[in-house]
Amino acid sequence: MKVTVLGGSAAAPNPGQGCSGYLLECGRTSLLVDCGPGILPSLLRYRRLDNLDAIVLSHLHQDHVLDIVPMRYALKYAPALHRRRIPLWVPPGGSLFLQRLAQVLALGSEAADSFFAETFEIAEFDPQSVLEVPGWEIRFHPTRHWIPCWALRVTCPHATVVYTADTGWDDTLPSFAHGADLLIAEATLPVESEPDARSGHLTASDAAVLAALADVHVLLLTHYWEPLDEANTRALVHRSFSGSVLIARTGLIVDLGPKGETQ
């Protein structure tokens, strides 16, 4: 499996980097996990939109979904693209969210009812069930956030990636992430954050503890604000986690070999 960071910023883009978006590739299949603002130009460097197999959204906050809008326009109007509807898996309530968003965006010049449906095959995933997308199995785990949000455990024949999405500390997360080859964990907050903020997000130190308890191979820190002191962040993480530590940057590629090694 190959994981490409398309964006790793928090609730707004950092300089030169969009919000949340990760391209997962296994063999000939591809999966886009989250589609935050600013990730589409990065995605297009690695994959044609009409060659994308599926999209999964962890939750409906704007920093995880908004590039669905320009993607829709590309799929409908870009002359070089083959016309096909991309499977778009959204969380419970996502269909209504897209309907309401379409009513705002259509502006009377396009049909709101089919605004997204003509370019995406929209379906809500069942968080209680395993989602089987050709080439992938995806399991879900509810997170501690201010709106319903789900962590994802994505497995292909050769590797497993766990993505925390947005979450505060949750004692059940280590078991959900256990043994993953790669843990993509949010690190939104500074260590000295107030308790109220920590109810919906993690610090880098929290992410390190999670990685250690889950016995993962590689930790990829994401969803952070600039400026970020990388040296200090790595030092904090290594107090709790002895494995490999990466920091999300646009274009970073993590290549997980057949046995789960990072190459």
C-alpha cells in the first residue's frame, strides 16, 4: 500500500498545504480519505479524477469535505475527463448535508437535486458494519469530537492504515488501532491546551501515547497548525513512542511493503 499526503493542515490551510486529504493506493485501486479545502491540486499530481475508485469522508466539518465542490465541477465539465460517477461514502447524515450544500451552490443555474448526484454515487456508510470497497476493507470507530466523526481502519491485502480523523483522547482507540502498519493521528493542539479544547482534539504527545499503546509501526502526525517546531515535536513524541515518526507534508509518500515495512 502507498499513502500520499495531500494535505495535513488543521481547520484552515497552512502555507503551501491544504487541509485533510490522503490518497491510498493498493495495486491498481485507489481510495481518497477526506477531501478538505486545498487538496485537489495535490491529488491531480498523482491521480486523474476519473481514475479514482472511491472517496470516504470521516465527518462533515468543512476542513474535511469542501474540495468535493471543485471536484464536482471537474467531473462534470473538464473536457479531458471520462464521464463517470465516483463512489462517495459519507457518514450518517451526509446525504442531507450534500443536499443542503447543493441548494446554496446551484444558484438557480443548475438543478440542486442532482447537483452532486450526477458526478458522485453517494451512499452513507454504516459505522457498525465493515465497508467493502473493491480492493479495500474499512472499519469505523466513533471518535470524541463536536460532531459525529469516525476513525477509519483501512485494510488492503498487504497493509493496514488507521486514521484517527478528528478526536479527543478515547481509551478505546488503542485497541481499534492495534497493530496497524501506519497510524495517521491528528496533533491539533499544543501540549498546554485547555481541557475544553482537548475534548475534541489531540496533542502530539497524546498521539504518541496512542501509537505506543496500539503498537503501531509508523506514526504520521497530521492536522496541525503552523508554525510547527518539528524538532521539539519529535522529541515530545519519542518520550512515549519508539517507532518511526513522520510529520504530514503535502507530497509525503509512505510506501508500506508487502510485510508492512516502511520503504
